[in-house]
Amino acid sequence: MKTNIVNFVRLWIAFVSLISGIAYAQTQKNTLDSHTELKPKIDVGVLATRGHLYAHQRWQPTIDWLNQHIPDAHFVLHPLNLDGMTQAVEQQSMDFVLTNPGQAVRLGRQYALSWIATLTSSAPEHSNYGIGSALVVRADSPYLTLDDVAGLPIAAVSENAFGGYLTLRYQVIEQGIDPNHFFSDVRYLGFPIDASLYQLRDKNIAAAVVPACLKEQMESEGLIAKGELRILNPLDLQNTECLVSTPLYPNWSFAKTERGSSQLAKQISRSLLAMPENAPAAMAAKASGWTSPVSLLSIDKLYQAMDLHPLQQPWWKDALRWLRVHQEWAWALFLLVIFLNAYHFWLEYRFSKSKQDLEATLLRLKEKSEMLEHSQRVAIVGELGSSLAHEINQPLAAIRNYSEGGLLRLAKKCPHEDIVPVLEKIQTQVERADAIVRRLRTLIKKRSVTVTTFDLEPLISDTLELMNFRLHKHAIVIVRSSEGKKQPIDADAVGLQQALVNVINNAIDACMSQEKHHPAHYQGKTALHLDYQAHQVSIRLIDNGTGLTQDNPADAFVSSKQEGLGLGLPICRDVVEMHGGEFMIQSIEPHGCIVELTFPYRAVKSLTKHNALVQKGNLDE
């Protein structure tokens, strides 16, 4: 019983002591809070590159260091992103800021910031340079150089992130690689930057642009497996223990805004510079302490080279400033522009006028060409006069004979069954004569080009009927042949027939000349062959005459005939080329000549253009 009483007393004493301790601690806390409330609140904005939690873990010890060494003020940490930091400085909602050098330059060149101190690297050399970029790829990827990942999906924090995207973009430019092609598929993931390496680990991207040492930090923290990722294009730098893909730039800086106190800035500077290397605040910041502000000239040069410097102005503002200073040159330039515009309009007017004159000249040339072509057709008719007279006389003589026979039968009062065949034969001869007259009219008629669809075989038969008398008169044998699947052709039938008449006439003349020089055992022969090909038809005429006596027989006004004008073959060539075809003529051994006319099956644009010009000329008339 006595023991129980003693134990109860002891428990009571312990309980009373605990209550007293809690009360004392609460009293001390209330006293501290009351003292803190009496201190002025100093807001410090810090760039949270890896998120708010990591920002507190890295920079809160530094804030605690300041609170400890500057007891007259109470410093409060505020993690911010890139846009939030810019707004805080612009709106003066922060007394001091702690940010990377890229943003420090962008803010310091636009707003009144006073630099207090620069973070010192934890590397053995304790360098003031610790900001750079690392281009990270998966360890099992085949990429070895920057060119290997150009144009592939690449992750970055932001297009304004200095220790990452901008420094690597500058390095790409320095190596002569097109940055627009290299970053053609860049994906901005924003803060925290850890997400870029997670996306790379999960194979959603080919590479990631991250700040220097981030890969090593995340490996040491167990966030990614060691050896799973590697740095592409690492540089051999002495002032860092991490692998980086770009040179290093000045480290993070502490700065005072317009709102901050200058007297307090001095105290902060002394406190930061006095921070030892082994202080918890330095170790948490992964640094060896702080030093006096360093020059940011290298970052200024980087921004200027990329046309991103905040003090750079558009080119047109520089031009306006120059014009204000040099007004006389400005007026001269203005007058020059007016003169050049007036001269330009004058040239446009002259060009339009010349174009109209050229079209009129071209139209007149077409008209002259048609007149020459018509004259040549009339000349052909003159050359074929005896042949045409013979062709017409044959049906006329037959009609006379049949008429006389019919009259005799009527006189004998023969039955009509004997007279009808005679009348039918007369009708046949009349149609024959009519066909000859129609072919003659078609040949000598002045016309515009008319494109029709027709078969070549009947056209060639009609042409040979026109030439039949000359061929028989001079005992020239002509043989026709063809190969391939027969197809109709879109062409100017009259122009094509004129070309055929020309080349057959020339073949007859060549055979006659050869017979005159070698009369013994000579037989004039001509072969006309049609070759139906896939997209065109070829008409070849081969004779065993004298061959060519001129170097360029298809040139205008070149003729071997005493009274020839030299227009036959040039017109043949023009007809063929107007159809989009080819005209070829050459001698063959031991004697003779081959002429080939090639026509496409379908009409070409040149015929349409020719018809348009002819129609325009008719309308103008």
C-alpha cells in the first residue's frame, strides 16, 4: 500500500512537471512571436526551379542565417516562378530577390536592382561560375552528338529559361547548327524541372535540356537510377564536378529591389560574405558560401548575340533615331523612294505598251504566215494542174461515154432496166468529179486552223489520189504499210494533208531527177509507213531519189528547184511543230531520202493559242 502511494506521488510530480514545461515552452513561444511581430517583415523572392518544396529545402537555411545574424528584421522566403519573379520586381512586392544570372540580367537591365552577393560553387576551386546546361539522353540511346538529336522531341523548361534552354541554344549557334531546325520539336514543360528528366526516363522524348548538375542531384536523391541517363556532348571543364554541355556562367545572385532598404542591404552583404563553407545554409544551397557580385558581361553578350537583350531595340527604332539626327539624308532617301516608285510605274507603263505592240506584231506575223501558207497551197495546185486536169477529165469522159450509150439505148427504145445501170454509172462519175473539186477547194481555201478528230488512213488515201496522176506518169511505185493499233488523231486535217502533199511531191521530184541522171535500170520507188505508238503516230516517207542537196532544207527560202520559193518544207515543219510533234528529214545511203512526221494523238496548247490569235485577228478586223 505504501509503495502504491509513493508511485502515485511520483507520477503526480512528473505530470505537474510536464504541464509546467509545456506552459513554459508556450510562454517562450508567445514571447518569441511577440518579438517577431515587432520586427519589420522582409520579403525575399527566390526562383523555384524545382518546385516550392525544394526551394524551401535549399534556401530556407539561408533565410534562417539572415534572421540569426540580423536580429532587427524578420526575413520571409517566397518561392516564385519566372513570371512571378518578374511581376514581383515590377510591382515592388519583394524587398530582395534571389535568382539565376539569366533572369538577373533581364531584370537588372529593366528595373533598379542592386546586386549584393553572388553564390560560390561547391566545386574544389570555389568558382563563381556554376550555371550551365546539360543535354541529357537515355544511356541506351544511339545519340552521340548534337547533330544526332537535331529535330527530335526535346524537353525544356521555358524558352526564357537561362540555365537550360537559352545557354544550350547559344551553344548550338556557336557550333554552326541551325537552332530553328535543332529545336523544331521542343516541348516546354515548365517548373519543376525534374519533370523533364522523368519524361526522358519514360521515353516520351528523345532528349532533355536541364540545368547543370540536376542529373547528379536527382541521382544522389534517389529520384532516378544511376546510369540510366547520360550527358550528351560533355565539355571538359575544371571548375565543376558535374558533366555539362555548355560553358558555365556566373552563379545565383542576391539583389535588392527599389522597395528594399539600403542599410539592410549592407547588413545582408556582410552576413552572406561571412558565411563559412561548412555552414548548414551553405551546404543546403550546395555552395561554399557567398562572394562579392561578379560581372554579368558574358550573359549580356549571350543575350545580344541571340537578339534577346532587354536593352536591345527594334531595328526600326534605331533607323528612326538615325533619321532624326541626319534629316538631310532622310529627305534625300524620301525623294529617292518617290523617284524610284515613279520610275517603276513608268517602266510598268512602257512594258504594258510594248506588250501590246508585241502582241499586235505577233498577230500580223501570223496573218503573213497564213498568207504565205495559202500562196504555197495555190502554188501546189499549179504544180498539180496537169494531174488535176487528168483526174477531172477521166470522170467527164466517162460521163460523156455513158450519156451517149444511154441516148443510143433510148433511141432503140430499150427497156428501162437497161438504162438504169447507165444512169447509176453516170452518178458515180459525177460524185467522183465532185470529190476531186472538193479536195481542190479544201486545199486552196484560206482558213484558220480547225482541230478535228479523224483517222489517218482515209486522209492518206485522198492525198494519194491527188498525187496518183504524177505517180503513174513517172512510173513511180508507192507502197503503203502500217504497224501498231490504229487510233484516231486530233489535228488540223488540211494542214496535215498539205504537209503530206509537199513531202510526196518532193519525193516524186527527187525520183525524176535521179532517173534523169541514171536512166538505165532505174525504178522510182516510194514507201509510206504509219507507225502507231503509245502516245503518238509517226508517218515515214522513204524514196530512192537523189537525196538532199542542201544543208538545211527545212529553212525558209532554201530550195533546190529553179523556180521554187523554198516554202514547202518550212511550212511542213511549222505544221508539225504547231501540233507539238517533230519534223525530221535526212539523206540515206547510197541515195534517197527519209522524211518523218510525228504527231501526238491529242491536240496541244499551241494549236489552241494559234486559234485564239487568229480569232482575235478576225475580231479586230
